[in-house]
Amino acid sequence: PCVTGIQGIADAYCQILPQIQLYGPTNFSPIINHMARFAAYSLQQGTAAQYFILLVITDGEITDLDQTRQAIVNASKLPMSIIIVGVGEADF
């Protein structure tokens, strides 16, 4: 979901956590590309009024590493940041 501020992130995390089951594969490129479309649209509006932060909390290694690298490169000129947090014992 799109949320505003730290409290929005915390609320969304607490709301969804009981409903999800963590499993693989761990593909990051689809969500990065999805958020990049929002950021690109915002940039096209010419107002620069929005900045997007994608927070990914994962328990697994990235399985689409090449595609994820390319998605990050493609998004690097957009008004967005990507934060990936690994939890658990995986090799992040």
C-alpha cells in the first residue's frame, strides 16, 4: 500500500504481518518496477511534489538479482529510494 510517514509504515506492517506467509522465490524486480511507474508518473507531472520510498522487508535472498539490479538502475533517476531490510538467517 501507499502510506504516509513512519507511522503509516508501522501501521501497514502490523496490519499485513498476520496475513502473510513468507516463502520463495524472492523476486524484487516486479515491485521495484511497479513503484518506479508511480515515481515516473509523478515526475512527468512536473511538480516534483511527491517522493517515494520503497521499503522491502525480506527473509530471503534475492532470486532475480540481475533483473533487480537493472530495475534499480532504471529507477535511479526517479524521485524514489529503495530500502531493503533482511531479517532472519539468510545470506543477504
